[in-house]
Amino acid sequence: MNTKVSDTLQAVFNVDLPARPYPGLRPFEKHEWLIFFGRERMADAIVKKLVTKRLLVIHGDSGCGKSSLVRAAVLPRLEQENARAGLRWRTCTAMPRGTPLLNIAEALADIDGRGCDDERVIALRRVLNFGPDAPTEIARLMCKDSGDHVCILIDQFEELFEHARTHGPGEAQLLTQFLIALQQDPPPGLYVILTMRSEFLGACAHYRGFAEAVNVTQYLLPRMDHSDLLRAICEPARLFDGEVSQALAERLIVDAGGGQDQLPLIQHGLMLLFEQHVAKAESLAGTDTTWRLGMDQYQHTSGLAGLLSNHADEVLKKAQTLLPLGSRLVELLFRALTDINAESKAIRRPQTIKQLIAVTGGQREDIHLVVNTFRIDGVSFLTPHGQAPLEDNTLIDISHEALIRCWQKIDDPHNGWLIREFRNGLIWRALLVQADSFEQDAGSVLGAAMATERDRWIRQYNEQWTERYGGDWERVKSLLAASIKDRDRARRKKLLGRLGVVMSGLFLLSSWVVLLITKQNEVKNLESVVNTTRTMSYDLIRNAQNQIQIASTSEATNADLSKKLNDVNTELNVQAEKLEVNLAPRVYLHISDEAQRESAQRLALKLTASRLDNNYNLAVPRITLADSSPPRSVLRCFQPEECASNGVALVNLINRYLQAPEVTLEDLSSQYKNATNIRPEHYELWFGPGVVEPRAQ
């Protein structure tokens, strides 16, 4: 045995403890085999099948632990147990991503420490083009001695099918031919493991002969039993001079439930408990001490899913402190990284840094900051983990779909980021259908209200975002431009008709008022007021009504005139309502604490100096100290069409001016649909308890 091979065999026995006993949400890595417990029987079964079949397809639900099992149990076992017999096993891991064959070539080259050797990588990449002849050539290049064995893990193999859909089937066909040939006529020393979500098994039939190869090599990953889960929780702590109590272990298993997210939730919860109650205590003490985690350290009332959601919220707040608009950018980024599959399940959707910049419209340095905040050690919500430099072609992915399913910001079924993205995608596709009709018939435009709402909506997005839902940005923009033009034309026509009606009504009313003035000395002032009603001022109409009220209560007013005054007053109400439709939106501010008044006044000044998209000025009539207030800050609206248009615009404007709190829109139109005492464009901004802090701008 040569010295190089001997050194390689010895190296597999070098033992270094990881930084912590629990990795968190991310999968285990190969060097963390020391802390991976509970699946020894499965690892034995997989190794036995692999040695016999040479190709093994391990599948199961998302989150069931496929990647961790192979990386932290199977691959280390192949290397270590065979090394004791003098056999050299070398392993590597690749993922299809955007360049499946190149990624495999780089992983193979890295086995010999030549991952940066372009010539070696290119040579291996060319061999993979041989299709069915590739296994023999790969074995010849990689296995120099009779005792040499090479095992390739192709993790998340389902990515190959997405690559074929977006880039064509060429590489997928070559890779499946390679795998079929390996299964049918394996060369000495070469082995391959695939991990794949079970729902993609059907896609294997798209490639001739591949379904047959999968049928004879598949391994459906079983669930861990209760005793295995206890070992996975308790054993790693002992390696770090610590202990997890039996009661806590049992509680974590119950809180995690029996679903597909059980393992990642437990690992993430243990990582947080270790960091909060052990790592911090040791850093303060300055020396390593024994430790114990028990029920006293686990006081979270919403279970492990709530613990994960709260942790993600804390990381989001950190991003908000680093960036003025961090919350919006984080939302857009995670919306770009998530999707809903054909089975209505939430799934990951990896994107490069360049794609995230384009879709979100964020600056490169801001995207880097957000990604780094969510991928640092101790968080690991995004991959690649750690602090390796980010390039434009770096692929960003969510570490585990448990984050998508458990973080309320993403998963809320009514207003979560995932459902928002889904609904907005439907809106774009509906606009594409309407654009088709518009191109066939120029009169097939959006209605006035819809045109206003969609024109405001589209300003949140850009052309790159629409590519996810069919593209054709310019076609939709043409539709919206024509719809807005048609809306404005209809508005002008309607306004002219309304002006005519109002003028006629005011002339008629003024004649009645003149008659009343001549008969009642108490209302001599009314003549000048009525003459000015031709200016169609809402306030003048109200002044006229006040004078009529005075006249109607006078003792000198007879019953006849009193009835006519009431009729005039009723008609004035009708005209006022017509005029009031186009009045500026009014925002009534309600504070829950007198300490909020100064900040509320500063916000009011900013609002009154602003205009909405429809060019309306804003009015803030007053600020009221409320006797009771809602638990969170809300903008209340009372008419459905106003909530969908100016209500949305107002809440966005308010949040733009506020550092804290974040205001949400509360639609009360269903409760007030029959109310007659609410002025059109009436909004109420209620501040809940806490600090009100306008932005410094």
C-alpha cells in the first residue's frame, strides 16, 4: 500500500467535535457524524443495499432526514469501517442545481483535492457526456487500485427534473443514462446514491429505462421510532459534558408532533436551548462546565413550531434595524424563494443572488446583508450556511421547508407571504388573459375601479418578477394604459353630467331660499350664502343648512314654510353627498397614550403634505386620545371600494413614514355596509400601546 493511500485511510479516523451538539434547522454534514444518532439501523440497511446494488435511490417526504442520514451516517461509515479492513473508500456530494454534470465533475475532482484544477474538472465533465459508457470511464479515472472505491451522493436529485424543464432535457438524459448503465453493468469500485422527494418518483418514467432502474434500487426511508428519537436528542449532549433530561426529551417529541417536520423542529429547538442556556453561560463563566437542559429551560407555550417562528421574527427584526425597508425586502426575497407545487404543498425555490436582485429590485449590498443575516451560524435559515463570500451566481435556498411551514410570516393562510405571492401570481395571469382580449378588441379594457386598483398594484413589481408568471410586461402595460385612458374619459363625462345636475339643483334651491328670506327677517344673511352655492362648495352647502336650521326653529316660521325648509334641507343633503364623493380622504388619528401625541402630530404634518396616487390631498382633522384602543396599530376603512384603493395606498404611505409600529389595514366594510352616518373617504388610524416613532426624513 502506497504512502498516499495509507494517509487517506488514517485520516478517516481523525475525530474533531463540531462546534455545538445540535446543528439546528440545516441538514447534518459529513464531519458531524459524531453527533448523529438514532438511525444506525437504517444506515446499516442502506450500506448493505448499496454494496449489492451499486445504485441506490433513497426517497421520502421533504424533511424526513434523507440528506442528513446519508451525509452524516452512510458516507462516514463507508469510509471508516472499510478503512479498518485496508480498503479505501472516498465519497463526495453534489447537487444538480443549475449545472448538474459540471457539479458532479467538480465533486469528483475535489475527492483528490483537485476541485480547483480546471483541467481535471473539464476532463471529468467530458467523460460524463459518454452517457452509458461514462461509469466505466469514471471508474478508470478515479479507482487506480483494486481496493479503491468511490461513492457519489447526488442530493436532492429532483432538481434535475426542474433543470430539464427550464434548460432542456440534454443533461438529464445523459445523467440518467449514466445511472442506468451503472445499475445494469457496474464497473469495479463505483457507487452512486440518490436522495429524492417521493412525489418525484413519477418523473423518473420520463426517461427511457430509468423507472425500471429506480424500481429495483429504491429505498423508502422509514420513520424513526420513539427510542431512536430519544437517542438523537440525548446522546449528542453527553459528548459535550452535558445532559438533556428525559422529561424534556419526551416533551420535545410530543411538541414536534409526528409530521414531516419532526426532526428539524427538534434539532432547531435544541440548538436554541443550547445557545441560550449553555453557550452563553459558559462564555460568561470563562471555563467549560457540565450542563443540563430540563423543563425549566423550555418554557415556550406555542411548541417547537412557535419557537422556530419566533426565532425567525427575531432575525427579521435584526434585518429591519440594519435596513430602513428591511421588512419589505425580506418579504420579497422569501416570496421569491418559495413556491406551491401541484399538490398545494409549500416547497423551496432556489434563486441566484443575481435573480434575487432583479426580482426584488433591491440593491446588491442590501440583498447580501439580508442573506447574510439569515444564514449566519446559529441561524442557518438560508444556504449556503456560514459566511462564505456571495457572488452573483451563488444559489440561495431555504435550509429546510420546515421554515416555510412554521414561520407565521410565510405560512399564515390569510395574509402570509406565500399566499400573497400566490394571489399576486394569479392577478398577473388574469391580466395576461385580459391582454389577449384587448389585443383582439381595443374596447375590451378594464373597468374604472379595476384599472385604478391594478395601476396602483403593478407599481409594486417589475418586469423580472412577472417572468415567473408568464412575462409579457409590455402587453399588460399597454392594457393598463388604455384602461386608465378610458377611465379618465368616463370620469370627465360623468363629472360634466353631475355638474349640470348640481347646478340645476342649486338654482332651484336658491329660488326657494330667496322666497324664505323675503318672508323671514331672521334669515337675511341667507341670500349671500345661497348666491355663492353656484361654486358647488361642500362647506357652503353645510353653511346654508345651518341657516335653514335657524330659520326652521324661529317662532315666526309658519308650518308651510317649515315643511319647505325641510324639503330644501333634504335636497341639500343629496347634493352634498354628490359633491362629497370627490372630497379629500380624511384620516382621524386616535392615540392610546398621551405620550404618543407629539409623534402623531409629526405624522399628521407629513400626511397633510402628501398626495395619493389619484392626486388627492390628505386631511387629518384631529388627534383624539381614545378611552380604549386595539392591541395593535390599524388603519380602519369602511367602504369596500375605498379599502381596496385608497385604503391600501394610505396604509403603505403611513408605514413609509413610520419607523414603528407597523400599521395594518382593518377592513370594516362588512360591519358598516348599511351605515348612513359615515362620510365617504373616512379613515381612522388607531395606535395601539407602545412607541410611535416617525422616520427621520
